[in-house]
Amino acid sequence: MKELSDTPAIESIQEKLDKKTKEVQELSIELEKTNEGLIALYTELDDANRKLEESNRKLQEEEKKLLAYLFETVNKTKNPVLNIYRNLALLEEMAVMEDCSPEDVKAIIDVIKANARMISDNITELNKVALDGSDKVLGHYRDFLTE
Amino acid sequence: MPPINEILSDADIVIALATSSAMRKDVIHRIGELHSAGYSGIIISINEPSSIMKKSLEKQSINSQNLFFIDCITGMATGQKKDESATIYVASPGQLTNIGIALTKAMTSMKDRERLYLLVDSVNTMFVYNEPDQIIRFLHMLINKVRLNSAKGLLFSVKNAIDPIISTQIETFADMVIHQGEEGA
């Protein structure tokens, strides 16, 4: 008799259990969807991060190239200036010592002229590179800077 | 600064860094020291015409007879000149192949000399005329030639006048780097 009276209780428990199981299943599905969303988000973040790193690397490479170019250009102008300075000092020394033939003076002045020409050529070359692709400089100024 | 003879007893290839204003005198001074130590030399002059350098050496009572000049500046400044018995004129410091050929000729003519050195009066000036990669390759060839001929090499350069990365690369070719004008260097 007791068993019969227990049946509704068992049914009720079963019903509750089924309901909870369904809820768990629904939550699982929802969790799975959330996980998928998170994975997609992480993938997207990873991708963005990778692109950012690549962009930073390219930027650093460009900076390095620019620095190397600037160093080379400055060097190509600075060295002839130093050379002119050294040769003028030599010329002064020789003149003070009254120890220079016209050939010596000519040889030194020729070296100074060659270095001065080199400075002018290098600055013109630098101006050409700087103006390349720029449409903000008027034609006659462009000619003045690059010829 | 130790005398060059002492430096070269520890190293075959030496890079000498000098200030721009003192470099010329340092070059002449070192040639004088090498002359006194019984060395014969091949001078690659990039900065100063060989005629002027010879005159400066004469003033220091240094005989140019033990020297062979590869003059890379006179030709560029005054136009091509005819070679002399111990001087080869290269049209420009940019003509690295011609400098290499001149060096071979100079070494052949100096091969019977017991103590031989090669001096470059300004490595940094070479960078005005050539791309860094070309100069690195050229200097590597030059240094190997010096070593193969059991000679010594002395390469002068102005301090801080070469890109630091390239400078480090060049320094790896040498046995020693000395700083001219600094005590204990």
C-alpha cells in the first residue's frame, strides 16, 4: 500500500529531474556557444595581434632603413667637409712654413674643389630623394633644389 | 700610445681610429715609425695626394724609396695621371677593382721586401664613393691579401665617421683596434 502512495512522489521527482536535466542541457548548449564565441574572439584577437606585430616589425625595419640612409647621406656630406678642413689646414701650414710650390698648391686646391663638388652633388641628390613624390613644391623651386 | 712595432708584434691587421684633425699627422707619424722599424710599405692614399704625402715624409726625413703609393685622389681631382715607378694613379676612390689590381702590382713589385705593410689613409672616406656592402667586401679581400702575403695592415679611419653596425663588421676583420692619441690604448 505504501508503494502505491509513493508513486506520485517518484513521478514528481522524475519530472523535476527531467526538467533539471533539460535545463543543464540547455545551459551546456549555451556554454558551448559562449565557448565558441570566446574561441572566435581569441582567434580574432590573435589575428589582430599578429597583424600589429607585423606592422610594428615593418615600421622598425623602415626606421632602420631611414636611419641607415640618413647616416650614409650625412656621412657622404660630412666626410668631404672634414677633408676640405684638413686640406685647408695643410695649405695654411705649408704657407706659414713657406714650403709650397705652385704644383703643391694646385694639387691641394684641386682636392678641395673635388670635395666641394661632391658636397654639392650629394645635397642635390638628397633634395631629389626628399622631393620625390611630393607635389607641394613649386616647379621653379624644385628646379633650384635639384639642378 | 705604444710604438707601432710593438702593436704589430701582437697583431697583423690593425684598425687605427683617429680624430679628423689629427689623422693626417698620425698617418705620417706611423709611417715614420714603420720606416724606422725597417718596414717597406704600400700606401693607399684616399685623402691626400701622394705628392703632398711624399713631401710631408721628406720633411720628417723619411725616405719614400721604401714606399709604393696607390694614389686614388690625384686622378679624381686633377684628371688622370700617368703612373710612375712606385706610384699608381687610380682615377677615383670609387674604382675598387682598379685599386685591387694596383695592389696586386704593388705587392708583386715589393715581394722581395722582408717586412711589408699596407696602409690605407682613410677607410671612412671610401664610404663617400662606394656602397657599404662593396667596401666591406673590398676590405675583406684586401685584408686576406695582406695576410696571405705575410704582411701587416694598418687601416686608418676617423672616429665615429662610419655607421656603427658597419664599423663593427669591419672591426671583426682586424686583430686589434687602436685609438690614436689616447693613453694606454
